[in-house]
Amino acid sequence: MERNITLENMINRKSVHHFKNATLSVDILEELKNSLFAMDKLFNSADFSATIVSASAMKRTFSIKAPYYLVLSSKKTPSHFMNIGFMVQQFDLYLNAIGLGGCWAGLAKPSSKVNQELLGGFVIAYAFGEPDASGSRTLEQYPRKNLSSIAEGQDHLDLIHYARLAPSPANRQPWYFVTSPSSIDIYRISNNFLKATAIDKLDQISIGVVAAHIHVAGYLENKPLTFDIKEVSHVEAILGYQYMLSAKINP
Ligand SMILES: Cc1cc2nc3c(=O)[nH]c(=O)nc-3n(C[C@H](O)[C@H](O)[C@H](O)COP(=O)(O)O)c2cc1C
């Protein structure tokens, strides 16, 4: 994990929607791309591609006007959406740590020329640059669900506290956690009628995002953890939610 990230970055961060029209040097952009690939992976392999493009390489319909976009693409795998959510959310925290900022751009699309050059299919973009105003906030300014409505169990609530602060599309917070001394089982809202639609993809990415917050908090609080997917028969069935993966707390 990037050593600059602190617990405060998870509390301070917010999605940046307004950017200065300032350019970043080629060296900084290269360093940022390298840092993305140096982030911890959700599982052992995370086979995705990322390219940084300027606003002119994106379709013009998206409302956030950022100087740069990270464009992510991947071959289809059972967990490629979660993997991208996991690694790019660490990147989001890293940007906050170094005074830059960004916002997941679930509706943005690259131009057809960029699209043709991508390896694998286009997954999602992330807009970033130098924030135009303060890119941070305090805990009191967080519009989030109560802890009691997103989690059951009394263990690792310190980690759930940071998970709760993770970003999600339109702030849907599509997650639910079941905690025990040895693990945190992570669920997402079932989208029965919306399968294969954009919201389903974005929710899967959000589960990777929330797992990144658990991972970073675990690392910084000296609770190393690893992620795996349990047999569904080994996890509690939660009405309206679908099991996704678990954080195993290593003793
Ligand atoms: C996968 C994903 C996609 C998102 N897509 C958009 C988007 O298209 N436009 C936008 O303005 N914000 C987008 N967001 C940002 C959310 O709206 C934002 O995280 C949420 O409202 C909570 O605000 P916060 O990040 O400042 O805590 C996205 C967030 C995630 C995780």
C-alpha cells in the first residue's frame, strides 16, 4: 500500500467535482500511473489496464470537467469490477494524501479513438486533477447510513467505521457487513431486475471500493487482513443482499 495514506485521508476525503485548470507534468502523471499499479491487489492477480488521458479524449456529455481522466479497462473475470474498485479507491486516497483529488466518473466514456486502443473492454473512468476548493471535510459532514443499518455483529466496528465513509454511485452505499472475530463478510444490495445494467456494474465496483477502505484501515490499525470468497453455504443469508467476499482477519 502507498505509505502516504493515513486514516485521516479516509475521514477527510470527498469526491472532487471542480478542478483548477492546471496541468500536471508528464513526470507526475507517470508517477501517478505507477502508484496505481503499486497499490495492493484484492486477490493475487489484478489484470487490468489503465491509461491517463486529458479531457479532450473523453466524450463531451459528462458533467464533471476535470483536466485528467484515468480510463480503466479489463478482460472479463468474475472479480474484475471489484479489483478495479479496490485499486482505484486506494489511488483516490493517495491523491487526497498528496493534495490532489478526484471523483469516480461512472457515467463518463472515452472517445471512440481511445476506446479502440484499450486492452480489454472499457470499465470505468476516474476524473482527477488539482481541486479548485478544499478537497476535504470532517466526520460531521458525511451523509452516510447509520452503522446499525449496514452492519451486524460486534467485531471490527473500527474497520466498519471507515468502510461506512467509502464513496458509492449517487451515494447508494449498496453494502452490508456481517462481522465475527475472524472475518467481515461483505454483501451488496441485490439488483434482481437490473442485472447486467450499469447500476449492477457500478455496485460491484463499489464493493471493491468499500473493501479498499477496510483494507487500508486494517493495515493502518495493525490488523492485517486478506480477502477471499467463501462458499455461499458458509455465510449467513441476508434478505435483499447478495454475498460478495470476505475480509479474513489474520491473527
Ligand atoms: C463507482 C462510482 C461511480 C460514481 N460515478 C459518479 C458520476 O458519474 N458522477 C458523479 O458526480 N459522481 C460519481 N460518483 C461519486 C459519488 O456520487 C459520491 O462518491 C457520493 O455521492 C458520495 O460523496 P463523497 O464521495 O464526496 O463522499 C461515483 C462513485 C463511485 C464509487
